[in-house]
Amino acid sequence: MHRKVKVIAILFFFALVGYAAGGMTYLLRFPQEIRLTEFTAHSLNVGLPLSATFQSETAAVSSVNETPVTECFSVRLGRPLIIQTTSPGTAEMTIEAFGFPLRRIVLDVVPEVEVIPLGNAIGVRINTDGVMVLGTSSFAGTDGATHKPADGVLRAGDLILQANGTEIKNKENLSEYVAASTGEIIFLVRRDGAETEIAINPAVAAADNVRRIGAWVRDSTKGIGTLTFYSPQTGTFGALGHGIMDVDTKRLMSVRCGVIMPSTVTGVKRGARGSPGELEGEVDVTRTLGSITSNSANGIYGTLEPEVAAELSAQNAIPIALRAHIHEGPATILTNVSGNEVRGYSITIESVNRFASDETKGLVIRITDPELLRITGGIVQGMSGSPILQNGRLVGAVTHVFVQDPTKGYGIFIESMLGG
């Protein structure tokens, strides 16, 4: 009997430790800052037997669970919190266990933001800031030896910015400078966000009698994507919902300049299990809709041409939804899968991961619209950036497709896109 009680006690102890460890892991996933919009009731569910202390010196938060917040106010976290916000400002929530602080979270109350959701297919072309190294190679020299000057010096993903102090803007600049050189070259290279100088001594290639360093490089890329939103308040646009990565190095491409252009969808390669589909389109390279100024992990951004901005400004702006307001259930995407027509199609938001480590995968969505499924089979390449709407608000944008189930995919929170 005593042995049985002892075993139960041990099992209970380990279950308690496991629960505590799981609770701490869950707490650590909470961001250090949560954005809330002013004059709104927000629901926040911690779901742990802990307590929280609120401080709102700027009166940004007026009440929690309908109780006015004074200088210092405590509440249990076993059930969802209903936080009522007032004017813009900040408040602090400290999560505690037995009086000991475990996590401090800043509640940032911001004014409501309105943007114009789009969904137009666009052509994208960017030129890198410098020349991106894809890899190194060897070549036969005029002396009969095999040379590989850049091997072990340059790395895939490096950006060559200068050669002996001369700016390198493209592949032609680099080739011409190396060919005309007479000795060692000091290259300024950006590597992993930091700039460094490296020395390479080119060799003369037997194939064409030209000095070379033996490196594969790229200076531009192009493709098709979807325009997500235009912000009349800032005069900027956002698109794609994810960054443009180099296909060889898998690195985020650094933008020197770039443009977006009109694109007409001429056909669709339907998606199937294990084989992502794609939009096929014709890009009007004679027209520029806007300039790309930034390529970040959460999308590409820039400014529109004045006449394009004026035309879009005539459309109705709608409020965005912060991640605290998004919920599982019916929603709509705006996308362009035929010609130049942007239409709304029904989807379901299947899960909302408010604390996702990869912001481009905060939402899991499923295409449910029979017409869109007939045309595309689900989410296809080129639809990245298609706006997601729920309850009259812009909540995010499509980012990735599930390769084994093209009816499903990921989305990014619009809050993350607007944050860059």
C-alpha cells in the first residue's frame, strides 16, 4: 500500500515539474511587447495558474476584466483577460508566481491604422546592393596551372561593394575592373551584416587571356508576386509578405534599387500534392508602378508613382487587425488569378500562432472557395502577398503553400508587415 502511494506521489511530482516546465516554455514564447489599438477591448489568454500586475502610468489601459486599473493592479491569469485601452501610450504587465516576477511585457497602445488592401499581380525586379557571390570556381591559366584566386577568400552570400575604393554596381563593373587590374585587388565585402576588406590576386585565364578571380556572381533578380497594401498615411506599399531570397545562396537579397511593374495573368499551372503550381503572366516592362526601397524578411516595400498612388487613394481604406483580434474561422483573400481582375475568395483561418518565431508563418489558412480551387488547386507561386481579410479588417497576407497540400498555406500578420 505504501509503495503504491509512493509511486503515485512520484508520478504526481514529475507531472507537476513537467507542467511547470511547459508553462515556463510557454511564457518564454510571449513577446516582450504586445501592440494593442486604442479605444478597443482586447482578449489576452495566458491560461496558466499565475498572476499579473498591471501598471499604466499613461492611462493607456483603463480596465482589465472590467476593473479599473489604478497605479498598481493585480489579476489572476487562469481565464482570458479583457483589456480595455484608451489613449495611445504604454502599460506594463508583469507575470508573477508566488510574488516572483517571471516575465515583463510592455503593452503598447497605438492609434488605429487604416490601409487600402490590393491583391494585384505585379512584376518585381531588383538590383542588389553590390554584387552577390554565389560561389567560387577554378580555371586554367596562361601559365598552364589551375587557378582559383577567390577560393577560401570569398564566400557564398558575400556582397562585393568596392574594388580598391571604386564602387561595384553590377557584374559588368566587376569583370571590367578585374580585367583591367595589374596586381592585387582589395575588395570591400559585406558579410553577415558587417563590412570587411579582403585581398585577391587575379590570374590570367587561358581561355580568353583575361584576368579573373574565379567567382560566380549575381546582381539582379526578377519574378511575379502580389501587391498587398497601400498606406495613404505613409505613401508606401507592401508586397509579397516575405523577403526575396537568392535562389542559390538562400540569403535575403540586399536592394540597391528596384521597381514593380504591371502584370497580366495569362495562365495558371495548377498546384497538386508534391508539386506547387504557379501563376503565369506577362509583365509590362515599359511601365513602372513604383520603386522598391526595402527587401526585408516580411516583404518588399517602396513608394508608388504619383499617378498610381492617386488612383489607389480613391479606394476605401480599411482598418488593420492586430494579432490579438484575429481568430480561427471564415475569412477572405483578395487575389488576381486571371487577367487583371482582383477578386475575393473564401478561405478558413485554421490556426493563429500569435507568438510564432517565424513571422511569415503566423497564420495557417485553407482555401475553401470552389472557384479558386478549380482554377489554381489552392495556393500557387505568385499569390504571395495576397491580402487576407476578416470581419472588415486586413489581418495579413498569404506567404507560403504547403507542398503536400496546396489547399493550405501560411500567412503573415499585417502587423508584422507594417513593422517591416
